[in-house]
Amino acid sequence: MDPDAAWYEISEYVQNAEWAEARERALDLRHWLETGGLAPKITGHESFDRIAAKAACNAVLER
């Protein structure tokens, strides 16, 4: 899993309203994070990036 690539893909899918694909990648990334994988680099602060990525994944999954 490349969390940076997953984050980028999720953002592209959301931007293009491709919700099924966004949900699939969000599930993958959330699982990766929950099992101890590194967070995507969003701000450069690992602990905050993990919180932000999980929140974004959850928001996509709730849509």
C-alpha cells in the first residue's frame, strides 16, 4: 500500500464524483491505517495526518 497514492486517488475520485471508487480506496486506506500503516503525507505531521486521513476516509464512506 502506498498511502500517498491512495490519498491522491481518493481525492481524484471525490473530485470527479466517482463515489464507488472513492469508497473502495477509502476502505483500503482506513484498513491500512488501522493496522499500523503509515499515514499519507498531508501536513508532514504523522499523528495529525493519521487523524485527518481517517476522518476523510470515514466521510467518504458515509456518503
